[in-house]
Amino acid sequence: MKIKKRYHLKKKKLKEIKANLGLYSFLIPPKAKVEILETELPDLILIDDEPLLMILNGEPFPTLKGALKRPMEDHVVVVDMGAVKFLANGADVMSPGVVKADINIMEGDTVIIVDENYHKPLAMGVAIISGEEMVKNNKGKAVKTLHYIGDKIWNCQIGS
């Protein structure tokens, strides 16, 4: 991964990002060292040198490492084991592979995708349809994958 720029976040911008994080705003604790890392990938937000957030379409979005910092109780999509190998290559989640989905998921929500056996996070994405529709539908896309285990963001190592 090629780093173009690295700089500290201004207080005003930090406040704005934290407000847009919703469930994940706790990832930016008070007194944390928060930096932006501009790369050829989506820009990353480093919190104490850990890539816990990324900027997608101008919005902050947790990385899988960030999502792992909180118990996964809501906005979770569970996929069958047949979908795992496809997700590990960055595929979108298809409705037929969805075993269970949080009924509170609405179109456009940030979701975490886990496997049905171990409930291990596989990917982060944006819901294309509601959680209810994901389970009901037997064809079509359910989640647009934005970041997955094994991609360049997951493998990102940052030295201070």
C-alpha cells in the first residue's frame, strides 16, 4: 500500500467524523492520537497507530479491525459456509447465502458479515436491501462488500 500523506486530524473534523460514526464513535476515545493516512486505497483513520476507520464516499466507516473492538450484536448479517470463500475474495453478499440478518438493518446501513458456524467477521459492507428482505429473497445482491479479511486494508501495517 502506497502512503501519499499522513497528518493529524483537526479538532473540528474529528468531532464531525465522530458524530457520523454512530455505533462506532467509541473507537475514538478522548486523548487518542488520530491521524489520516491518504493512500491509493480508501483513506484510513489511524487511532493510536491502528487503522480502525476508513473514509468511503466522504463518510467514516469502521474497518474490520475497528468492528472487532465492539461486541457484534446488531447490524450483523450471517452467511452460510458456502459463501465464505467468495467473501474472502471480496465478493458481494448474495441473498441466497444469507442465513440470518438483523431485522433492524435498513438499505444503506453499515453491516458486518459473519459466518454461521464460528460467527467470525468476514467483511464489512453496505446493505443494498433491508435485513428482512436479505433472508426472504432467494436471488440478487444483499450487501455491497467494501472491505474484507485478507484485503490490503486488513493487511495494513503502520509504523509510527
